[in-house]
Amino acid sequence: MRIFDPHIHMTSRTTDDYEAMYAAGVRAVVEPSFWLGQPRTSVESFTDYFDALLGWEPYRAQQFGIRHHCTIALNPKEANDPRCAGVLDVLPRYLAKNRVVAVGEIGYDSMTPEEDEALARQLELAIQHELPVLVHTPHRDKAVGTRRTLDVVRESGIPPERVLVDHLNELTVTMVADSGCWMGFSIYPHTKMSEDRMVRILKEHGTERMLVNSAADWGRSDPLKTRKTADTMLAAGFDDDTVDQVMWRNPVDFYGQSGRLDVEDVEPDDTALFEGNSIKRGGE
């Protein structure tokens, strides 16, 4: 089984997580830029973070046989801090980088005028740079926030097939499906979405334009939730090909629109033996 986690914050995770993910079948990840938990107080703190997503983290992932890409943006929560407004001005130089496969996470947190402005500007940047978009839907008033997000996306003129609306649930999946955007679901231990609920959604709505992620970060989360969801799908009667579609081909198809995805030679039966922090492949 090959797994592509399309939304995971590996900066917050350990090397043990990378090793466990590889053993579970994870071969590729996308790490969206996000709120680190502690408010950042300058544009320079963002650029240091972006540089790490493009340099250190891909190197760290490579040691464990996992391809690492990222998305770059000013996240919705920090869009409300005037000290962070200048981040929008430095984004173009990062959006030109090879390992950046989308603009994200953008969207809403508290649905403020500042978030409106940041969302609109970053959608325009995505259009200019011909990149897909990863959209964060708010944890509060999710249905209202998702509907508002879809209105702004529509007004921006970006093609819906280039937009992934994430953190969906039973209340929001239909409106996003009807919009033509891609649908993302974050599987968490006790909140957001469980494996069993995800399987019920897949049975009801099908597997087209569906992406499943762990969104694992510094909070209570689990970087193996993609594999656990895949196993739950198999137990519920989905066949191997359908699991591969959801867990691999769908994220490849979405992020592949960037023209920068580097996963063509990844195989599902690619096995490796770990020796410390290096990987020794069969026959080497």
C-alpha cells in the first residue's frame, strides 16, 4: 500500500514519526504552512519558517524515504495580526520555489475583514503563479465559514478544480462537492473526523475529488491516521484500487496541477531497511 498524506505538519513531529509513517506505507507528504501555536511577531519569523519548509524538512523526510513538498501562505489566524501583514508582500518569491505545490493554508478562522483581505489577495497570487489552493475552513461556525469561503473562491475566478477545501465534515461535504472543488478530511483521535465517519462519507458521496489527511501537528493528533483510514476502508468492503485512489492518486492528481510534484517513481512495494537515520534498500 502506498499513502500520500496531503496535509501534515511534520515540523511539529519527531523522526520516530517519520519512521513509523514509512513502515505504514506513507511515501509522500505535503506540509502546509500554518500557525505554530505561539504568535509570530515579525515577517522575518515567517521567512525563517518558510525556509525550513523548503530546506531542512525535505532533507529530514528524505532520510526516511518520504518525499516532502509544502504549501506557503499567511494563515488565517495570523492574518488578523497587523505585525504579519507584510508576509503577503514576500509570498511571491516563495511561491516560485520548486517544492511549493500550492498556496495554503488560506481561508477563515474568525471570519474578520482582515481575513477577507488575506484570502482574496492570496487567491489572486495563486492565479498569478498558476498554483492550486489549500483552504482551511474555520473550526467555529464551519458551515457558515465554508459557504463564505466558496463565495469568495467563486468571485476570485480561480477554477474550482484547483481548490482543495479542507477540514470538512458531514455538514459541509455536500456544498463543497456541488461547487466542483476538491474535498479534504482531517482524521483525528477525538475531534474533526474519525475513520468510521470517513468511510460512511465515502460510501455516500463516492471517492472522486476526495482527500484524506492526518493534519498531524503539535496538538493531540496521529500521523498514522491515513493508514488507519485505509485499513478501515478495506474492512468496510472497498477494494485495493479504490483505497489507492483515495490515499495516493487523488492527492497526486490535485497537487500535480502545480507541475512541481516529485513522486513519479514511487512504488507501493518500495521497501527499505532502517539503520539509524539512514535507509538501506534491498541489494545495496
